[in-house]
Amino acid sequence: MADTAVMTEDMTQRLAQRLAALRSDRGLTLDALAEASGLSRAALSRFEKAEVSPTAEALGRLCHAYGLSMSRLMAMVEEGFTAHLRRSDQPVWRDRDTGFLRRVASPGGRLLAAEVLDCELDPGACIAYPAAAVPGMEHHLLMLSGTLMVEVDGTRHDLDPGDSLRYRLSGPTRFVAGSGAVARYILVLVAP
């Protein structure tokens, strides 16, 4: 677990730097980004200074404002392309509010269309994304353990271990873990 904590701190710092660079590159003020994302100016400032790590929902809002998928944003945070990634070298990010853990088992990149995520969501936790950051992005979800309710564009899907769900993003999504155990799943994202 020590490696995860160190990786999470490093990931938070790199994410903060990338968020600040994105805003600067696009010539946005904190006020303009706050309006576009629906997040407070203070929260955006704290994210960019790595004082706090953004929640999954906050990242979703930022990605929507920038027109990026979360996968693409996280790929920008990574430091290059490596063919073989040992588990200890795979970036881990945790949303402390929901217990959402996102391990990038196989990162996407400029030369790769797909990304593989190993995800965990604490029992009873909920993550909601109000809009698709990149409409048309293909998702393939494989449930490993626990249960998960996934709502895609208003349609509810209740997933048990071994179940899969395939969809293209076009609107809001919501993930709710069952109350009995951590929901663990693999998510494969394919850029449009």
C-alpha cells in the first residue's frame, strides 16, 4: 500500500501541473473556467496548486469544459510511452470522497486508441458525470467483484461479477456501488 500512497501523491502533483497548463494554454481565467465547469474558483485554484486532489466528478466537469476525456487528460499527466508496465509502475489515483480508485493498467497515448483501467468503488459510493467529456467515446466495462449500477443516458444497468456493459458516451453517466462490498471492474476506453 505504500507504493499506492506515493504514486497517488505524485499523480496529484502532476495532475495539478497539467490542469494549470491546460487553463493557461487556453487563455482562461479561473473565473471563466469556473463558469464553464460549474466548479468554484477556489476549488479550481486548490486543484492547480495540488492542495487537494479533485474528485472524480470534478475531473469529469473539467474534462467536459476542456473537451477532453478523462483518459486523455490522465494520459497527458503521464510521462511518456512504455510498452511493459509493472503493477508498481502503473499510475494510481484515488478520490478520497467516494473511495474511487483508478489504476491505469494500460495507459492510452497519442499513438494508442485504447486505455485499460482497473477501478474500485467503495460500497454505497456514487460517482456522477453530468455530461460526456468526449461524445462518442467507446466504453467496455467488465465487472470483477461486488455489484455496480451504471446509468448511461438515463438507462439503468445492474451489473454482477462476470457481467459486461458496452456503450458509447453521449450524455450523463452515474456509477453506484452496491452496499455489500467494494465494486471492482475493468474499464476499457477507446477514443473515437
